[in-house]
Amino acid sequence: MAMLGSTLGLRCTVRGLTTVGRRRLGWLALGAVAIGTGIFTMHFIGMMGFTSPALPITYDATISYASLAVAILVVGLGVLLVGLHPTSVPALLLAGVITGLGVAGMHYLGMAGMRMDGGLAYDPLIVVLSVVVAVVAATAALWFAIAARSLGAALGAGAVMAVAVNGMHYLGMQALTLHAHTETVGLGGRAPLETLMPILLGPIVLLLVVGLVVGLDPMTADELNTRARRTGTPGRPVARLTEPQRG
């Protein structure tokens, strides 16, 4: 799910580099939605595998959806920055920091939505390390996305971004310690599917819709040539069929 959302989002970012005006902003916004939703779905699917032997766990839907909003908005800032300034190294670095912080913000806010008869504690050093992983990998993914042209390169960028999301998530979980308030050993286990599935259903459908939009609106030769000119990407222009000249 992380790779699907990241690949779609970075592909939308690439599409934004080939257009201007509202259409560009629309593609960049769609990219932010895809990446943010991919982060969100990966997190909660991962949490389906999280168990606690002492604490039954549920999730606050309001805080969970707030974490989705944070992911989309913060990642959107990073995507917008790199989309509007694709040849600027400082803009790329700042966009990577912002996007990485969006990944981390979604995770830790999502964790704050856990409801149990206990408390959460984190190892600060591992938390910092998890944020660093998210920032570095997100920066690499954004650079890969704007520097490459092929679908294979887009998949590679999506894989790098997925490393950021998963690496941040599982390092963050490694930093976590649960403290039970009462003796309830044997009553814990996984969060019930009836709690997580309603939270996940809407974002998964949204991600599929984004995929449909990207699939039904492939990049044209003109757009590829425009993007190559704007980003300074090396390589030969994509040929266009033209009518033979007369005379």
C-alpha cells in the first residue's frame, strides 16, 4: 500500500511538471492525496498485526482521520514546493524535509489515537532516527521522481518512498513501550477488525480512484517533452507524428 500510494503520488507530481496554472496545482494536490493516503493505509494495515498481551486496543476515529489530514496537508506542502521549483536543489531538500515530517507526523498522531487502559512511552533516540529515515528517503524519492522519465523509474521512486514510510513506521514501533494501568494479562490481542476496517475503507477507495485517474490520463508526447525542457532532464525528445511538408 505504501508503494502504491507513493508511486501514484510521485507520478501525479511528474504530471504537474508538464502543465501550468490550475491544472498543475490539481495534479500536485492529487499527488499529495495519493501519498498521504498510502501512508495512512500502510500504517493501519500494519497496526492490524500489532498485538499487546495485556491491553485490549481500539482506535479513536476522529484522531485517526486527523492523522490522514496531516499526512495529506504536510506532504502536499512538500510536493507543491518541488513541483513549483523542480530544478532548485534547496527547494528539493526543503521538500524532502517537509514530506518526511509529514510521514512521521501521520504515524505519531495515528498512534495517539490508540485507546487502551494504559499509556504510551517512546525512546527519544529511536524516534529521532525514525524521522531521519523518513526525511532522507523522502528526499531521495522526490529527486528520483523529477529526474527520471520512464514508468520503471517511477516505480523505483515509489519503492524508495515506500522504504521511507515503512522504515519510519517500524522504527517508530520499535521505540514504543506500552504501560498497563491495571492487571489485565490475557485480555489483550489485536485491535478488532470492526474498528480498523471502517477507518481504512474510505482511504483505500480513494487510493483506487486516484489510480483510475492516473491510468485514464496517460502522459502525452507533448507533456513529456515539456517536462524534459522544464526540469532539464537529459535525453532525446519524444517524437511526434507530423504531416509531410509540401514543395
